[in-house]
Amino acid sequence: MATALKHFDELEGGWGTLLLGNGASINICSDYSYASLYEKADLTAAAQKLFAEFETANFELVLERLDSARRVNAALGAIQAQQSSIDAEYAGIRNALFDAVHRTHVRYDEIPGQTFMDIAAELLRYDRVFTTNYDLLAYWSLQVSQRQDRFTDCFGRDAGHGGELTFNLTNMMDPGSRTQLLYLHGGLHLWYDDRTGKTGKWARQYGHNLLDLEPRYLAHPQRRALLVSEGTTGDKQHVISRSDYLSFALRELTVDASDIVVFGTSFSDQDQHIIDAVNSGPPRRIAVSIHKGGQSARRLEAFEAQTRERFENHTVDVFDAATHPLGMTHFKIR
């Protein structure tokens, strides 16, 4: 592969679908990187030793290794105390990741209104926007655009539950001409009710930021954040299967047949279920971004080869993320 990556505008495709990864958020705020989240996470001393042992700041990698240890211990008949210790660290790291994402989330008033409008204009070009991100950047952008008639996130007022915003599959099968915004791994603003099995989203309340989550969960102790942060793709699928909303979102990606732009994700092993969902669709064009940065020609070549191998039944192009409308450098706020 030549070291000069393709410009996004050079690519031919219908591009009806967009799949967003963490790189899209990092382009706006670098605090979303794993390295930054690790620095801000409230980890136990034991958890810190694990990250140091594996020489990583990647939460999912450490969770995957803990899951492997748990399986090995179970197979060898380890005592319950050992399993309990692993389980406790696993849960603690997952919670620390959620808390770090929440605490470092960029404030609404930090983002210029024009940035919201530019992002919304790009998102609304697509029929479907899937995201593996937990943050509110895409959601806020579409809200600020004041074009609620142009998109749906598949949540509506539920008369039977105090008018809260909940997911109801029977009302969401026909989005019409509206862009669908679907969170494949949940989001900070989404909740799951253990008592009713309902999935809903928190609405912005007068005088309260949407990120003011603690009082909301204190008022509804049976609810928990809808986040998928397990360490393996199998465990992720297990969590997804227990949620009507997450199952719907992944199924929509699985049956999607449009040319697809993948922006801001390099597809780790923990995301094999996402790769499988994309591959389930018919042969089509797939454009995958890469942040060129200071990467060597060899690494760029390896990325393209791996991407083509992952989607071997499709026509794959790799392009420079900085040439896509969502990769513009002027979006960066910190």
C-alpha cells in the first residue's frame, strides 16, 4: 500500500450506513482515549498491578485476561475465595471504566454550537448511524440541530410508565425517512430496569444536566446503566442478548445491506461480534478510516491487509480519517 492514504471524497459508494467508534469522540476530546481514562479511573491497587503486568491502559484487554483466569480457575477447581477475588476485581474495573467515562465526559457548554451543527449535518446524511461509544456527542449534536423530525433513536414516551422515554420494539420497526441512531454497546444516558425489564433513556430536566446521573439512580435503585464493557466478544454478546434494545440494535446492523463507512474504530478482538454483524450483510463497499498520525508505512500496510481479511467478501477501502467530515481538526476542544 502506498503511504499516501486515500481521501474520503475519492471513494465511490452509496454510504447509507455509518459505524462510529471511539476515534470519532477522541477527535473532539482526547480524554476519551484509554490512556486518559486509565489516568482518571479509581482503580484498586490490585487492579493497577494488573494493568502494569500487561503493560496496557486498555480496560477491555485486562477484563479479557481476568475472564480467562476465571475460566482456568473454574476448570482446575480453584477454591471459592480465589474466584471471588477475581470476580471482585472484574466488577471493580468495569465500574471504574464507567465512572471514568462519566467524570471525564466533555461538558455540553464546552462544545461550540457550530460543531454540534456540523456533526449533525454529517450524521443526517446516513440512513443508519451505529455507534459503539458511550458518550453523548452524537445524541447532543442531533438534539441541537433541532431536526427531531429527521432522526430517531428508537425511544418514545411511554404513557404506562409516567411518560418516560422507553424503547418499544413494536413502535420502532419503520423509521421512514428518518436517520436511525443506535447505540450498540449502550450509553451513559441509557438505563435498564431490573424489575420491569424495560430499557429507557434519561431525559434532560430543567436545571439539571443530562450527565447528573447519581440522583437519578438514587431515585430509581432498581435501574442500572446500560453499558456493555465486558472483556470478551462472547460476554458482550451475552449482555446484549439480555436487552431488547441492544439486541435490536445489533440485529439492525446484521441485516443492514447499505455501503458502510466505519469511522474511528480499529476493531479489536473484543469486537468480533461487530465484525460478524457487518459480514452478515450482502457484499458491498466498506470504507474504513485510519488515523495516520506518525504511523509507519509498514503499520498502515498491516492495517489495510488485516481490514481486507476481516471483510474479505466485500470491497474494502481504507482512507485517511482526517479527510472525513467527522475527522476535521477544528473540532478538537481538548
